[in-house]
Amino acid sequence: MTRSCGTEAKYPAKPITVIVPFAAGGTTDTIARMMEKSAQQHLGQPFIVVNRSGGAAISGMNELAGANPDGYTIGVVPVSVMLQPLYGPTRYHYPTALEPLAKVASAPAIIATRADQSWHNISELVEYAKKHPGEIKFGHAGLGTSPHIAGEAFAREAGIDIVQVPFKGDSEVLVALLGGHIQLGVVATLSPLKEHAKNNGTIRLLGVVEEKRLTIPGFENIPTLKEQGINVAFNFWNGLAAPKGIPTAEKAKLAAGLKRMINDPIFKKDMADIGMSVEYLGPDEFSEEWIIDNAKLAKVVKETGITEVIAAQKQ
């Protein structure tokens, strides 16, 4: 039985650690950094953001799931990390070892390439890839992450052979893409893409892996994969979670503070400025979506064979 860290009135009495299971600069890290700015105002204590990259988020997720459930350790959790137990043994079964606190935002996956590549759209890319099997490398934020799932699903549906290259976060993918070490990047961090696509003209955005086009300013004209004849679409979200067993009083105060932070107009504007849409859900509603989306995504990766692909790549 978990002991409370004190009375409800005293919580929080010290800074709250926020674990980001990826390297600095990616989507999950950006969310944590944006929330860090208003934590003192809305919770009465600061956030301490800690990056624990490695193992396609497994290192950070293990640290989060194994932390003391006293309300002083939480983490930013992408929906894709819930699938890690499908790909091989993990220390914890994340869907049940974590407790949902709040849904924060959606992080759509976008397929990007350097502007000097010969393909200008998905059709031209697919045509080239079929003529040059195994030549194109696509980078992603780690095995089993949402960009990896999106890239594998795209390749399988398009009937092309492209080679996946895992990195520790979207920021590393963009560096590799700009450096010519990979030919495609499947990323969920939109702000740097916007900068390079519009201001520098060094990146070309080929398609978004969503049901509908994005409404985020600067990204409205990117066609979906479905529009381009590839029947692949996902809804990838990022949320906040705590280790299972957090006391009721502490959870209530934490959830209330997180709600204020996420719905803060300044936070929403900051998120929009970096190309992300805030989609707040509280603990109860988020728990329902947590279960439903995990089941849906698990079904997709199993039916398409992605589970076996990722499991083999992790060996």
C-alpha cells in the first residue's frame, strides 16, 4: 500500500521531476520545456526536466514506472511507447504500470526529405524506391516510436524496401537528414521542419501521416498519405503519466495544476508557434483514450507485421 507524501495541503512541497524518454529537442522534450515555464505559477513548485534517452524510450519509461509513486516524478508519454512490450521483454508493462494524468497534444508524423532530392511527392518517392530497393534510408526517433511505426507502415503499404535508421530523438534525425546521412526523415517535431522548409528551403515536406491535413499554421498544405494513394493514417498523442499507485489527494492536486498549465493561453500559443495542437483531456477521459488507442495501435502493428519487424530489429 502506497503511503501519502503528506496531507493534501502540503503537496507539492518540493520540485517535481519530469522524465522525458528521449533526447533534448524532440516533441516530448519540447512539451516538457514549455510546461516547465509555468509550473511554479500553476503548481507552486518548479518542474525539473530530465532527459533519459535510449532503447526507444525504454530507459526513460523504466525509470518513470519504477519511481516512487509519491507525486514527485511524472513523465511525458507518447502513445507509441505503450507498445514496447509487444516487441520484446520489458521490465514493466507500461500500459498498466503507469497512471494517466493528462493528454497534452497530438504529434503528427511527417515524412520529410532534403529539397535537393529528385522526388517532389510521395508518388515520385515510391517510384524511385521501387527502382532502387534498399537504397533509401529513413531516420526516426527510435525503434517502436510513432515515427518508426509510421515509416514502416508507409513502406509496407507502398510496397517499397527502405532501410530504417534509429536515432535518439527527432532532433538527431533532422541533423542526419540535413547532413545527407539519410534520405528521409519521419519526424513529429514540426517547428524545425517549418524553419528549414520555409526559411532556408533545405527541407521538403512530402506527406503527413494523419486522417486529415493539419490545421497548424505553416503546415496546412502538406497532403496526407491517403490523398497520395497510400492508405496509412495514425493519431499519435503525447500525455503525462505517473507511476501506478500515486495517492488520490496528490493525484487530484497534480491533475488540477496540469489542467491549468495545459489550458493556459500562453502555453497554447507557445505550442502553436512550434507547430503543435493542444488537446487536453483529464485523468478519467485520458484513461479511456489511453486504453482504446493502445488497443487500436497494437492491432495495427500486429496486422501489418510491424511487430515482427521491430522485434527482429531489436535483437
